Amino acid sequence: MDGAAVTQKAVIMDENSMSRAVARIAYEILERNKGSDDLCFIGIFSRGVHIAERIAAKLGELEGTAPDVGKLDITAYRDDEKCSDTGDRTDIFFDVKDKRVIIVDDVIFTGRSARAAIDAVMKRGRPRNIQLAVLVDRGHRELPIRPDYVGKNVPTSRDESVKVMMSEIDEKDKVVIFE
């Protein structure tokens, strides 16, 4: 997508399928962790934050209290992008020590964002464990990282891109493949 015309190839998730995926991830998290005790979520800016908030809200409906949700700016931890001058937007108001931390992102591709997020979390303390939840797994990993929770697996070519749109930012919920 370097200057060439970008065309929408397919809508792979609509509002309802995104909502179902978030609910399924929430149930899987509860099952795997045997409840929500000591769970916390850290969403990767920007759409990962909103997905984390939605999962935590669903857990709140199911368990009576929602886990804490932090916001993580991974820019300073990336190995493939230059740091921006926008400043660090990270807002993690809780201690991660001995917690079960679930990092949340919208799309996993090469695994580099997840690696950067793990580095950022570990710099804040030693959690009991770190798990990874993503709305879309599009493959093409460059690092040995696999998400624990996936809303939808979408095989793509390297030339395609996946765009997650969320009502909090884009005024609508859907996931689109562009070529």
C-alpha cells in the first residue's frame, strides 16, 4: 500500500460478528483462567484499547466486576518503526506484578507489536503470566508468537491489509480486507 490505489476487497466481519467474537474471547478467557481473579487487560493503542474495554465489560457482565484495563503505547518498544514525537500515551494505573495480564490488539501480523508490548509490560514488573488476545489473526509471523485468543483467523497475502473499524474511532464496527 505504498502510494498505489487501495481497493476494498471484502468485509470479513460486521458489527454482529465482531460482538460475537468479543463475547467468545471473554468466555474463553474465563474458562482458561478459571474466573477473573487477578486478571487485567492492556490494550495496544489504539483499537486494541477499545477491544480490551469491550472484553472487560463483557467479563463484568458475567462475573459482576470488570477487570482493570490499561492503555499501552508500544512506539518506544518497536524495532521496526521510528519513535514519534507525540509522546507516550501509555496509561496503566495498576501494578502488573503477580497479575494475569492479557495484552489485546486488533490484528496480529508479523508478531512485532506483540513482542514490543511484552517488553513494555515486563519493564513494569513481573506478571504471573502474559496472554495475548486479538480480534483478527492474519498470519505471516516473523517471530514465534501465537495469540491465546483469536476472534477470527483470516488468511491473507502479504500484499493485502486488514483494517479494523470501531465505533469509538470510526463510527462503525467492521473489519475489511484491502488490496
